[in-house]
Amino acid sequence: MEHAEILHRCFRCGYCKFPDNYVDLNCPAYLKFRFETYSPGGRMWLLRGLLKGDLQPSARMQEILFSCATCGNCVNHCTMTGFKDLLLEAFTAGKEMLVQAGKLPPPVRDYLTPLLEHGNPFKLPAKKRGAWAAGTAADLYSNQEYLLYIGDVGSYTDRGRAMALSVSELLGRLGVSFGILGAREISDGNDARAMGEKDLFEELARRNLDLFRSAGIQKVITLSPHGFHALKNGYAALGGELQVFHYTQILAKRINKAAFTTPEPPLKVCYHDPCYLGRHNQEYNAARKILFSLPGIQLVEMERHRQNALCCGGGGGNFFTDILGGGADAPARVRVREAAATGAQVLAVACPICANMFEDALKVEGLEDRMHVKDISEVVLERKISS
Amino acid sequence: MESIKAKLAKIVGPDYVSDQPEERYLYAMDPGTMPPRKPDFVVLPENTAQVAAIVRLANMEKIPLVPMGAGLVLSGLTRALKGGIILDMKRMNRILEVNEISRYALVEAGASQGMLQAHLKKHHPGLKHSMPDAPPMATLAGNVLIHGSGHLSHAAGFHSDMLNGLEVVLPSGEIASLGSCAVSPAWFARAPLPDLAGLFLGWAGTTGIVTKLAIKLYPRYKYEDILIFVADKPETVPDILYRITGAQIAEDITAWMTPKPLWAKGFQHINITFAADSKEELIWKRNLLRAAVKPYLESKEAGFMPLPPPMKHRFLQVPASDLARFADIKKGGGFEYVGAIMPVDRFPRAYQEGLNIAERFQAAYSLGARIIGVNHCMMFFYAYAFNRADAADVERAQQALEATNTAVLAMGGIPWKAEEPAQKQILAKMNPQMLGLMNQVRAMLDPNGIMNPGNWEVN
């Protein structure tokens, strides 16, 4: 197993469970399950036990390892500067070991198998990928400046499609030259990699890179922070030479060019930092810059924000496997309660997975009357943009 | 017949009980050197009623119970020495009340140091509690119950001295309130009643399971500062500490002696933290502290270390994450220490013994002391790092710890939160009547011997 040499170096001090100010538990899996085994330190020691033969790759071990949301809170808050940057890599290597041994929780298998067979985890045909764009001005990619890469969740879930529509419309209104791949789009593989399916990730990455090269694509805007992370970092390691942007980064550069027609009623908004945009790529300002630019918006921060944001619980493939779902301590439910406590009317997101997770959580928490989940682009469009 | 696991699941819910190999493996150990001792079950109770129901079940079934907070004691006190059920108390982490005027906080037993610190900073910025040097996950209850100490211990003593009252589930399953809360809705003091809280302080969970506690809070001043006084003759340190503590200005006074970095080797550094409501008051306090050690300054026998602001900030950080990093100095993930409660006049000998033991066992060490009260005693610590992946190195650290415990007792000190072998050393030296009384108390409270058995036992 890669990074096995760091496992014994974890002291299990527990800083990894917290945000900077220790206000509450910030490791999604530990928050949900509360056994030490589900904490980052517990996972380090269990992996060591597994390698030593003291433990077996049991169903419980599988659940523990695959419950990691890869949110990166542990990396941010671990005190051990000598190896903290390798924590998530070690957890992913542990999952890879189980994948190679065929020891997977059924929901993980149910994600990976259709991804391998259908190119997406929803078992839906590729031709439906671009269905969200029917009747819109979004053209197929043909030498425009940017490719708008939508990804699995943006293409195949209702909430994701609505977000894709909104982002596409706003980019168009702001004069961004972009095209989409529609049915030719291939899964970015980010969550497959997070689940330890390195070979599948590399296969998807190569196919995507070949497709981008053959189409002459050099600049990519992604809808999802997960795709952003994969294309920007994972693909670069495989020879990709793309310029990759999350859509909020493009909007942040262009938003000052937008004119808003009328004074708008005040709207209190709090913003949830997606893990793959924030902690993984240190992009905390783009979405805030957009919100600050809008008339009538009052941005309020949740107690845990930026590098301290609590993950929605959908990362690391957990959106698909739902290992972290259920119960009052499910991260998404805790997070929407925290958002509601700010008094905000809108919980703004920049990730289709977060959007799905939080909309479900709002319903379960009975907070739908007090708060709505909106993508950043939806917030902008509702401000009566005139250009 | 219904299994124990099924009965536990009925009490806490199926998601919060485990007899799986993974939980049994991990909860068998803490980060120190003590060998693993596996529990049969791990349960996560959510409230006092559930704890009481678990205790009643354990009594009926004669199953050992081991209460656990964050499991950070390092001396293995939360290992299940005779199997049984570990109660991980951290789901009970609510902060129930902060009485600002009477300066106390009422919390559940699984509430962490970090969460109370954050809560007070946000909702009661004029108050703070005494934080130990443990990581923020450490529980308030755990630290109070082991007679911990912390950043206000010069001003206010052991953390057990800061205890106002307890709710405790007795080994019978009955729930007792101790302190003012026994007769009043307020948790303001242990006086003037018979002080039964002592039946649960320092007993390592062998007399009951604490489920709530109230602790004293103290003013959080607007300005804080630190001075570091440096000496190179350990025999001068008790007098220096006597003078500094006599000023009664500081909140916390700690000494540290370490071979690395090289500039620190051979010196005794005394950190003195103090705080004030205004800059003028802070300067006045600083001057009083300087005046307290004037003879040493004039003779140039010792002096204050210049501190650049970033270094000052690091020393004032509470909790100090730097401390946990001691575990990684050998890239081995482990350290354990003997914290010896002893009179301050033993400092020179304690220091020399530390150097001798470290040399004898070739141990990577760090020595230090926290002053409790106005020089009333100190917690002198001998910390040894070890490589968890190297069995011989772990054994070497164990031997160094054992030798340190022996030396501490010979000096007239007492190992704090003593691990199982150290408990036996203490009991061997203990006044027989006290030992007899301890055994009588335990037999009366816990006739079935289910409470963390193996601790405070001769055999």
C-alpha cells in the first residue's frame, strides 16, 4: 500500500476532527458515526492493523474506509507537519487496496460497475448527457474559447441539470464563448479515484484527454468542483496541459461587466465552500466576489467557512453510496441547520453534489420554508441581470 | 436468550453499539506504551438514563465497565483490563449552562475542552476555563477526574479544585447529584456539604460514571503576555518559582527543559503568562514580575529571554498544537510521560533524575513542570518519545517510564494518572489504612467489581 510508512506516525491527537476554532466536529464520517474508528486517526491505525494482519477487510472495515468524504479537513487541521499532506492519499491507497482485493461495500460496487460499463454511474445512456441543453443557446463545442464540462451529476440529476442550465445561460449573457460536449462527454473520474479505483480514473482521464486533444480544447470551465479538481490536478499528472477553471472563477472575472436593471430587495445569503474548490484548491474568494457584486445581497458567513467549512457529506463518492446519509448527525443535515442559524434566506452553493445534498437535507430538517438552496449562478440570474 | 449486544442496542440504539473487530482493536489501545486490552463491546450513550441502564445491565450480567472520554490520558486508563464494555462518552457533549455572574459552566461528561473554549469565546467573551495542555478533543470531565491541571493552575489549582459538582451514575445504576446541585438548582460550589465528589476524583472510573459536571470559569482579560525567565542552575529554580508565585500575578507558570533546539539545552526556562484589562495594567504586572526576581537580574545569575512577537504568539496559543508534535520527533507517532505531582523543592533532583534516566535508556526526552497554586506543588513531567513501529523502542520507553515512576516515588512525589504498573508501585508504598479504606469504599459502592476493574488493585 502506498504511504504505509506514515500510518504509525499518527498520534491520534484528534486535531483532525475539528475546525480551527474547535466549535464542533468537522470530520463528516466521525460526526455521523462517532466511533473513533471512523475518525482520520482511527483510520490510520486500522489501516496499519490491516497491513499487519491484525484485522481483516471486513464489511465494517470497508464501511469505515469508504465513509471518508475526502473533504480534506483532516489535512488542513492535522498538527503533524511531517506527513499531514499525505493523509488523504493514504486513505485512498487503503481503498485502492480493498478495490484490488474485490472487498467493496455493495453501494461502492454499484457506483463503479455502471461507471465502467456505461461511462456514468446512473446506468443511463450517453446520449442523455446533453439533454439538459436542448432548446438552449448552448452549442456543441466547435473551437469556442472554452469547453463547458458538465460532469455526471450535472448531466443526470434534476438539480444538476437545473444548475447546468443556469450556469450556461449566465455564461452566455456575460459573453463567454463556450461549447459543450453533449453526448460525447465522458465522466471525469474524480470520485472513482477517491474510491480507490485508480485504474478506472486513469482510463477515464486518458479518454477525456484524447477527446480534448482531438477537439482542440485547451481551456475548460467545469460545473462541478469535483471535475475541476480532477481536470486541473489529476489530469495534469497524466500529461494534461489544460487551463481549467471552475465556473465561479470565470463569473468572478466577468461579473463587473454585468448591469443590473433595478434596485433589488435585500436578500441574506450564506455561502457553502465546496471541499474540492476550497480546501483542495484554495479557491475561497471567487463565489464571494460574485455575491459581493450583486445589488441587495447581504453575505453572512456560517460559523464554519472557508478552510473550516463542514463538508456536505457527498464527497469521496458518498453522494452515490449514501454511507454518510441518515440520522440527525448526517453532515448535510448538520450543515443546513448551521446555515439556517445564520438567518440567511438562501444557502448558496457552487457544486451540483452540494446542491443535491442540501436540498434533501432541508426537506428532512423541515427548513424549506425558511431557506432555499441556490447555485451561485441562480442567485445572480434572479438579480435581474440586463446584459 | 437475548444477547448482551442486543440488550445494549435496545438501550443506545443499534448504531451506537459495536462488538466488531475494528472497534475492539482500536479501543484496546491509547496513544501511550501500554499493551492492548480488548473490550468486548464499545457503546456510545447519549444521555444519563442510557448510562444508568448500561450500568444496571452490567451489574446483572457482571460485565466490567470502562468509561472513556477522548482516550488521551496516554497511560492506558481507558483500556478494558478485564474485558467488558467501554463507554465512549463523547456523544454526551452538550454545554448545558453557563452562569456568567457566578462564573461556572455545566456540561455533559463528553464535552470537549475545545468546544467549551469556542462556546465561551463566542457567547461569553469575558470568561474562560483552565485548558490543559491536552489536545482540544480531551474531555472536561476526564481531565477533572484525573486531577488534571492547566493554564490557570497557578491562579486556581488543580482542575479538580475547580469542580463545583457532579452528576454520577453509581455502580448500582442510581443517579446521584453531588455538590450544591444536590439541594439547589444551581451548581455554584461543593461547599458547605460533605464533599462526596472526592469519591470519584482520582479513582480512574472505579467508583462510578460521571455524566455531568460543573466547573469554575475565570475572567478572560483583553490583553495577555508572556515572560520567559531562564536559569542554568536547577538548584536556583525553587527559589525563583517561590518569588514569582509570591507575586500572585501570573495565571500560569510552567518550566521546560529540552535538549533540542540546541540553544535550549542545559537551561531551565520558566514561562510566566499573565493578563490584564488594559495595557497599563499589563505593564504594571510585568514590572511586578520583574521586581520579584530582581536579585537574580542584578546578579546576572539568570534573566529574561527576549521574545520576538511570533514566538510570543506561539507560546500563548492555547491549546498548543506544537506539543502533540513531540510524538513525531522520531517519526514514530508516540510519546508518553510520567507526570509527577511533587513538592516544588524537589525540582533540582527531579531534573537531574530526568537527565539520568534519559541517558540510561537513550530516550528522546522532554522535561518540564507546571506550578500548581502558589508554589503548593508541581506536576513535573518526564516525556519520552518512541517509535510505535519499533517494538524494542516502545519497550525502551516503557522501561524509562517505569524507572521514572520508581525515582519519583523515591523523591517523595506521586505519579499522576498512573498507568497499571505505576498504580501498583503507588499502592505498595501507600499507607495501609488508606488502601484499606479505598478497598472498603469500592466494595461498598461496587460489590460486583464491575467498575474499571484492574485499576487501583493490588492483584
